[in-house]
Amino acid sequence: MNTEVDRGKVREIVGRHGGDESSAVAVLQDLQEEFRYLPKEALTIVSDELKVPLSRVYEIATFYNAFSLKPRGKYLIEVCAGTACHVQGGFNLMDRLERDLNISCGETTEDAVFTLEEVRCLGCCSLAPVVRIGGNIHPYLTQDEIPKILKNYRKAGVKK
């Protein structure tokens, strides 16, 4: 995990978006992409650069579920808990992922490769049950497929 914030990188991201308050969401999206979460130091820099109160930056950062104030793993695993996925056994997928990763929903693995979260709906109801890992949809997923999928992501995560 990044423990130190590159102040120049944060300023560069702010500059790419014009440097005014109306760009705050886009700036935070890029910061989230860069650091995999929104570090406190980065939010302070954003507040200074956009000339908005830090409380306003935190208001935006905590309003949207896409943002996290806690470090996330390289791959965000989102288990759909919408009605179609739930009926098709999505809750069993969450149980299996928690066991295989040795973490609970909302946590990150010790090696910082995976963060496990539940989402209300991924908009793929006809493909239920669905899990999204690192932006990739895994449709019609069964518990038995999970170890192989995790192994493939883990291998990819080690390379970078």
C-alpha cells in the first residue's frame, strides 16, 4: 500500500481538471484510481488547491460509495447482493470468498491484493449471480469456481 502521498502527483491530478470546486468529484475519482483509496494528506492538498474547505472535500468523499478512506487492495471484489443475485445464491459466494480470502466483507487481505465488498446491484441481473473483480464481471458464478479465479488474479497481482 502507498503510505506516503506524492504531493506533486496530487497537484498534477487537480491541475488536469481545471483546479476549481466543480472538478472535485473528478479529482477524487483520479486520486482513488491512483492510490486505491483517498489518503487524508491527499484530501488536504485537494482542499488547498481547489480553495474549498476540507469539510466539503470530506463531504464528497464520504457521500459516494465509490470512494474509500481506507486503503483497498489491488483488486476490489464486489459481490452483488441485488434480488436476482441473492435468489441465485450470491450470499453463498460472499461466504466462500470470506473463507478463501480469510477476511470479512469490508476488509482487505494482508497482502493487499484483494478488498471484499458487497454492493446492492451491478446491473447484470440476467447473469446472476455476479461478482465483479477489478472491474471484470464474472457471471453465473459458482462457489467451486472461486479458488481458480482468485488464483488467476493473485498471479496477475504479483507481477506488478
